[in-house]
Amino acid sequence: MMIPRFLVAALCVLGPLTCVAHGGNINGEATYISFSVPGALGTYPMGINASMTVTGYYYVTPTVTRGFLRDADGTITTFDILGGVWTEPESINAAGDITGYYEVVPGTPHGFLRYADGRTITFDPPDAPGVPGPQSQPVSINEFDEIAGNYLHPLPASDGFTRSRAGVFTTIGFGDGADYKTVVTGLNANGTVVGYGASVNDLFSFISDPDGFSNLFVLPMEEGQFDGTQDTVAESINGDGVIAGWYSLCIDPCATTSAGGFVRSPQGVFTLFNPPGTLVTLPGSGPASRSETLSAPHRLSINQAGDITGSYTDAAGVQHGFVRNPYGTITSFDPPEGNQTTTTSINDGGAIAGFYHYHAGGGPPVGFIRVPQ
């Protein structure tokens, strides 16, 4: 029997660690679980589900990665797709199904769906006109095995796509001209997609419903308040339609800049916030991921309760994680002995996944799970 979409957010799979963080204080004390794939040259968690199962990728060599799955009991399973040189899982749903991308030929990504039982299928959107051999990078999967991501079409621009459980593709494009991107960054349980597009000078955000209705938006500014370039980038959306993202304002000739995070309600009301430092927003400031070629996901992640996680850099250039509750309280954190903390995802129980380096330096990045008490 198909589960109605509006019930998805209320469901939890029964188990000893499922929904472990529900009822915990997201801004209070927390415990940390650190882990690495044995022998890895770096472990990069990218997604965590309600059952505390984590997926991500790890380096086998400086140029080869494989995917991993860490169960709640600590068991780690590794995998690659078609023996490729690069396998990068991006997102995991409640059932344990994973999406991401892989490369057999370096620099040519394709999408995959790995089911919880280990079965794997690969896919790309249909060829774009005049562009043989599509290149695609999924970024998110929901509870209905609907997948959202990006593909190059035509080079060097990109469009977004969604893929239904039945394998039907829908393209999403808002860029201004062939040389400007449309980038999908998030997907919720209702099949609604968010992301951003590029015009000549600015980045603007979009929200696209599965029924085909789309809305473009930017951070609202009063007349005369701003004269320059403006970037508004939606990063993540929860089942209620609340969006987390970031913005950047540059007053010509960029002598003055302003940047920070935003929360956008389903009614279009914006609330701005700033962690106690510079919000991490730009490609290259997070995981050493090839996904930057089409997108920069996992900068900000929002859960069903409205908790948001991300990272920021302090005045000394050290990166820390933070979590913001729906009432606006922001808490900074690092795992014990942690340094250069990058968060990538938060589940509906408030558990956060990411990676960090040890204060002492040396050694590869380590994965972590932060569990509120």
C-alpha cells in the first residue's frame, strides 16, 4: 500500500537507535561518534537518515574514491559502481536507499541508485539536443525514491532534473542563456525541488513543485537599500516547505559586502541569521568533492523540525560546525579534539553528520555523528 506523502514526516522505523535524538535539545549537550573507513585516506559522510545510517565516500588513493554505508551499530560496508574510479554517494532515505554519482571515465559523472539490499541501477537523463553522452550528478533522494540532481546541457551550462521511482525524468531550467547554470540543491518528501539559477550578474533561487508550478525568488530589498550584485541561494527544503539558504550582497564596486544565512517560510517570509563567523557558502570550502563541477550541495541542511546545520570560519580561519534551532538560537560545535569541522546533513531527530581534522594535525579527515542529548 502506498504511504500518503503527508504522513512521511511523522513516520519512524522502529529500532533501538531510530529517532534517537527526538526530544533532545538540539542546542544543548551532545555526544559525538567518530569513525573512519579502515585504510581510508579521508572519510567524508554526506547523508544521514532517521535510523542513524550514514553514507558518504572515502579516498582509496588520492584520485580514487569509493562509497560507504555505516549502520547504526558501527558496521561499515564499502562499495563502488561498475568498478569506477570515483563513487560519491550524496543522499540516503529512510529505507536506506542511496543516490549519488560515479565516474568510470574521469570527469564524466553518471547517476546511480543503490537500494538497501545492495542492488544498484545507473542512469542519466535523456541526451540533451546536440549534446551526446549526458553527465549527471544526483544530489538528493526522498522517501519515495524520487531523485533530484543536475546534468550538463549544453556545455558548460547545466540544468536540473528529477527522476521518479518509475524512471521518468523531468528537466528543470531557469538559467539566463546557454552559459548560465540551473543548479538543483534539495528535494523534500513531497517531491518539491529547490535550487538556484544564474542571470548575467546575480544568482537567484527557485522552488519547483511536482505539479509543474515554479516560483523564482531573491532576498527582498527595499527600494534604494541596495545597488549592486545579489546572490540568493536555496540549499535545502523540509517537508513543510521551509527553505534554508544563504545570500551575498555586493555593493558596487564591491567595496562593501554582506552575507549570511536565511530561512524562507512557505508564505515567503524571510528570516536572516549569521553564525559567529563567516558562513561557509562557496565551492571548495567543504569536502574535496568533484560535485563542485555542477553544484555545491551540503552547505546548509534543514530537517523537519526546522533545525539547520552548516559551517563557518572564525577570524583565525578555523572552520566550525553550527546548528540553529527554529527559534533562532545558534550553537557552535566541534567534535572532541576536532578542528576544521564541516557539517553535511541533519536528520529529523537532530543528529548531524560531517567530517573534521584532529587538532594535532596529520592524518586524513575523520567522519562524525553529533547526537543531541
